[in-house]
Amino acid sequence: MSDTIFALSSAPGRAGVAVIRVSGPSAGGCTCALTGGALPSPRTAVLQRLRDVAGQPIDQALVLWFPGPASFSGEDMVEFHVHGGRAIVARVLAALSKMPGCRPAEPGEFTRRAVENGKFDLTQAEALKDLIDAETESQRIQALDQYGGALSTLYEDWRARLIRASAWAEAEIDFADEEVPLDLQGRSKAATSEIIQEIQRHLADSQRGELVREGMFLTLIGPPNAGKSSMLNALAKRDVAIVAETPGTTRDVLEARLDLGGYAVIVADTAGLRDVADAVENEGVRRALARAESSDLVLLLLDGSSPEPFEGLPSGIAGGASLTVWNKSDLPWPAPRKGLRLSLKTGEGFEQVLAAVEAKVAERLDLPREAPVLTRARHRYALEQAVAALKRALAVSETELFAEDLRLAARWLGRITGRIDIEELLDVIFRDFCIGK
Ligand SMILES: Nc1nc2c(ncn2[C@@H]2O[C@H](COP(=O)(O)OP(=O)(O)OP(=O)(O)O)[C@@H](O)[C@H]2O)c(=O)[nH]1
Ligand SMILES: [Mg+2]
């Protein structure tokens, strides 16, 4: 019999309400012990006074009883909604820890039990963590879609079709000496090619799902004093970077995680590009270029009032700048400029620049609504392995080897949803699954 686990499920700290959850065989016993009465009706909120073992009142609480298996974890569960004071929460947790068979939950343990009890699969457990972590609309929508089973359905469908195709191939081995009525081998190969194409289409998504989930990188780059740090502060609506008249103020890469048009974007401010003798500033320039090279978008910010021509971005930055913006439109400009006009001093043009940045982000990340997208490197790796096995299968002539490679590919797909090798995967996935800590 498993332990009964408990934890504060709402964020720690002072709040109007705090939710403490208990899951396991003693959840009902804990409820009766704390309330001093019978179990409430299932799934009905009941206001009850909680008392400790000595009979001292702790708080008035809403008690919700969820008998298994119709609960989040699949086990008997109870939720205590207490007033969210630290002393109250500490007292309830202390009372629970004294109950026989009860112990504090490990991070992610409620969800882990839900997976083990078949309430949902691994992609849904990952989506639950993404939902809790979602900071932007796109992350929320994507996570909710995955939590609803969009990826599970897709991967399980491929897996089921592969298992069927390998069964066809094996049937042909069994019937080797007899007349096989249908071209099973041919059907099996056709199904395999079709699945390869579908997985490859799913893989060729420019990593949009992963970028939505993890955030995409936007780098501000340009000559010293152009206003890059002012731009970061304006986008972040707070003082992230030091702004000063001295060219060469910024030397490190500074970043802020922002919500731009509903997407998570990590915006980096960098050192102004110029050739100098100063070793520290040179290192700053090297880092600026390295960051721009590895970014998804590059915003080139130039000083429109400066008479010195900008030599252009080094060729290392593939694709060049995604956007060119000329700052300091409040000052006289020596020549007309090609690109967006902006004054970070007066705010003129800022809305247009913001809209242009958001449009670039959306263009890169806008997700096709019809098909679920790949959201994790773990899934990508398994899908690539599956495709490799399927391609090998099509290249061999022996039916046994063909069927074996198909089963191997099905195994890789099963690893994504957790149909196989579940124990090993659970450890990896739930290690950092931790709410409010
Ligand atoms: N007149 C005017 N001054 C601006 C504008 N934007 C920024 N500045 C000023 O330009 C100077 C440089 O701004 P920063 O934001 O530090 O420029 P930077 O590109 O980060 O400079 P480095 O870190 O040295 O590369 C500061 O004195 C700002 O106040 C603008 O639109 N108009
Ligand atoms: Mg700066």
C-alpha cells in the first residue's frame, strides 16, 4: 500500500486562501481526524472547523472530499481550503505529518501518481507543468491543447498504425509457404512511408512549439550610444539597463523576459559595436555578436542624428537584421534614413516599432491551428529516432528485420507518451516538477 502524501498546493506565502491537498489510502482518515466528524459527501464543499490532535482549533476550512478513482491522482484525495496565513498552513501541515502513514509529498508526486494510475499520460503531465508555468497567452493556449491530449492522440495514432503494419509484415512471415491472399508486405511498406512523411511534416515546424514554450530570443544590436539600453527599458517598462551619454556603457549581455503580443520573448541588450583597444569592451562586442548570431530575431538600432555612417552588421549574422530602426528622431538628422523612425526620448514612433517587433515575432511563431505542434526537445529526439528506424526498415529486404525496425519505431513513440519505459522517464520528468517552490 502506498503512503499518503500531503502538500500545500497553492503558492507559499500570505494569501486569502491556501489549498492543502492530501492523496492516498489514509486521506479519508486524515479528514475525519482533522474535522472530528464523518466524511463529507463526495465533491461537495463543506465548511468545517479543523482541530489538531489535542483538540485545539486550527481554522475554519472548506473541505472537499474526492474518493478515488474519480480524483486528480486516482487515489482517495481531500482538499482543505484554509485561510492563507502562514501559521495556519504550518499548523495543518504539522497536524497531517503526525497522522499514521502520512508524509509530505515530493515535488510533482501528485501528478506522478495520476500518471501511474492512468489518469493521463506523460505528454499531458508535461503540459500540466507548462500550464502552471505559462506566462503568455500563446503558452497557455498551447499547453491547454496538449493537456487536452492533442499530442497523445497524434503520437498514439502513429504508434497504433506502426504496430498494425508490423503485424501485417509478421503475418507474411507466418504464411511464408502458403498463398498470402493480400499483399501484406506492400501494404505495410506503404503505411510506413506514409507515417514517415507525417512525422517529418510534424518535425519540420521550425521549432515553433518549442519557441512558444521556451520563449524566443530577440537581440538589440547597433553602434554605441544608439539607444539600445533605452530601448530595452522601454520594452520592459522598467529600468533593466544603465542608460548613459558615454558610448560603450553596456558591456555585458543584459536580458529581460517579456510578453510581446502574447508571446514569450527574451530581449537582450548588448554592447555597442565598434573597434576599440579596451579588452573588456571588445569582449562585450564579441558577446553581442555571438548573441545576435544565435538569436531568432535581430533588431538593428541606429542613431539617426549621428553623422558617422554605420558600416553594417558583420556577415556572421545570418539573415542580417530582422528590423532596422532609426532612433533620436527628436534631433536633426544629417540625411534621410531608410527604416522605422523612433524617438525613445519623446516616445514618437514607439508604438509603430513595437507593432513591427510583435508582427515579426508572430510571423516566426504563429502556429497552424489545424495540427498540434511539437513542444519539447525530448519529443523531437524520440520522433527523429522513430523516423531513422522507419527509414532503415524500408531499406532492408528481410521481412523479419523490417518488422523489427517498425517495432523499434513504435517503442520510440511509446516513450513519448509513457506507454513504455515509464519508470525511467517518470524520474526524469518529475525531477523539476515543483509548484511554488
Ligand atoms: N535625444 C535623444 N537621446 C536619446 C534617445 N534615445 C536615447 N538617447 C540618449 O542616448 C544616450 C545613449 O543611450 P543608451 O540607451 O545608453 O544607448 P546604448 O545604445 O545602450 O549605448 P551603449 O550601451 O553605449 O552601446 C543616452 O544619453 C540616452 O538618454 C532619443 O530618442 N533621443
Ligand atoms: Mg547600452
